[in-house]
Amino acid sequence: MVRFIHTADWQIGFEAREAAEIGDELREARFETIEKIVEIALRERVDFLLVAGDLFESNFVSPRTVQRVLSLLTGLHPIPVYVLPGNHDPYTSSSIYRGKAWSHAPDHIKLLLEPVETADALIVPSPLYQKNSIEDPSAKISFPPDKEKIKIAVLHGSLAIQGMYEHDDFPISPDVAERLGADYVALGHWHSTFRLNDRVYYPGTPEPTSFSERDSGNVLLVEIDGPGSLPAVKEIGVKTLTWLEKSAELHPGRERDLLEALLEEIRKIPQKHRTLLRIRLAGFADPEFLRDSGKYFEELEKDFLHLDVKSEAKLAPDPGEIEKIAAGSLLIKEIMKELLNLKDALAGHQGKLSDESERLLERIRKNFGDHPLDLVSSAEEALMLLAELTLSHDT
């Protein structure tokens, strides 16, 4: 039996492009997270800790930072720590793993360049030697057929799933476990925890790096009874900081109510001082609201570690102005007429719709359901979009 922690993408020395003004706090949080990982590994009495690439943000992290990482991992002695070079810290001629600071790593911290045998497992890595490649790193490794040990492959790259990878991002064939005959494939590179099947996992980064990550902040505790056995995998949350994104779709005349509902939701967020929050506003609003919208968020700035408000809401045009601009277009006038009829009929829940409005209503139902308020909002949204297109065409 083997029991270990699977983690990846620590990216120590994180550049924090999305929140550069608090970069120091974000980098410090990653060290707190390492401490948690060490505590979990000790508590769970694991056989080893496996870092599947990108321990460091780059090969140019300061020696002092490297020393600090090694000092924290010293607390795991004698539990082995296996580190795979990833695409952020590839094993190049100028690799951080060839530097003086790393040369002082204790004996239990081992760089994964070659296969490693433990009492019950055979760990076969595919270290990276460059930042990008179209080659599948799993194509470079294999397991001896006669080894009666638990087989663990360690790779860094993107599973080659349609729409989820770039061609030069070390694409890994989804049949990797079957092709290699591996009991477990420990992946790194994707920052959200992801299970492909019973044997193939990404742990995600243990400390979030972006608002776009949907399930980061975890490590995986993996237990495998023996060769051929299915792994038992437990997700354990370890993040120090939380990155959240909240949004509101605005409609003319309802902007303040919609925003207040969003603010009420935000006020309930726990540990605001440990949270980075991004607010997105979309839809349409009147000029006064757009001008004064910033004041609604002033109360939040002091509560959150970081607040980022991105307004993509557009100015709601005057219907009279639309009619004037559209006067020369029979098509636009007819579309406006049908949309206005649809909006009025839906708002009153009565009246006979034209055939065109019925067809439009059916399309809206497919996307928004049958709730009357949803349908009215959809008709309003369509009018706003028509207005935007009309105004853009005129200019």
C-alpha cells in the first residue's frame, strides 16, 4: 500500500498580475499554504509528498526565496519530497534546480529526473526541459512490465481535451493511464482540481492565482492498496486567501434593486480581509446610475483585501432616439415594432402576438424559461441590443 499527497503549481515567487498592488501579501500567502501542506502530510503519515511541476514561478526566483521553501520542507524530514520540473521552472541550463540555493536541499527533497522506487511504488516522471512543446510528455516514459509495484506516472501539461488545451502546452493524451499501465497519473499544470477518471487527476494550485480559477486551493490525499487497485482520492482544502468574482446584469429602471441584491450577497461573504473580490456589471443602465455607480462600492473597499470593479454596463438609449435613427431602415423599424409588441404583451400577460413575435418568444423561452419576469427582461434586453446595434450602425 502507498499513501501520499499529490500537489502541484505552487508557483512560489508568484507575479500576481491581476492584483500587483498586493503582490507581497499574495506571495506571503503561498508560504502559509506550504506550512499547511506540511502539517497535513505529517498528520496523515504519508509515505511521500509529490509536487507535479511548477514549484517555482520561474527559474529566476531569488536564492532567499528558494532557501525559505527548503526550510519549510525540512519540517517533513524524513518523509521524501519529490519535485518535478514543470513549464514554469523547466530543467534548462539556467534552471533554478541547478543553482547554488537548491544545491543545499536536504537529502529527503529529491528532484524527479529519473524513476524512483519506494518500498511499494515505482514513480516514473517526465520532467520538462522547456517552457512549451507540442510533444506529449507521457510519450517519453514507460513502466517495466515485470515490476510488481504500484505504478505512478508524474506529468506536467494539458490533457488534450477538445477546447481545453493549447497545441504547444505539452498535450497529454486522455488515455494516458491505460496506455502506460499506470495505477495513478499525477498531473500538474491546470490550476483547478480536475478528475479525468479514477486514475488521472490534477490537484490544482494549492493557493489560487486568478479570478478565473473555479476549484483551486486544494491538495489530494491519495491511497492505493496495491498494484492494479483503484486509488482512493480525497480532496483537502488548504488555501490561505480566497479569490471571488460576483456579477450583476443590469436593466433600465431596475439597476439599483439589482445592485442592492448583489451587495447584500457580498456582505455575507466571510473573512473579507482574506478575500480578493472582483465585481462585474453588465447589461444596460441610465446615465445617472452609470455616473454614480462607483459610490455603491466605497463601503466595500475597507473590508476586502482587494476589490476590483469592472463595469461593462452600457448606456440605455432613449427609444425616441432609436426611432429617429432607424427611420431610414424598414427592417429595423419592423423588428422594433415586434419587440415592443412582445414586451407589452408579456408585461400584461395578455394580447395576441404576431407570428413573428411568437417565433421570437419561442426562442427566448428556450434560453430563459417560462417565468414572466424572465421573459419581460429578455424582451427589454433585446430592445437594448437593437438600440446598441442601431446606434453603432449610425456612427
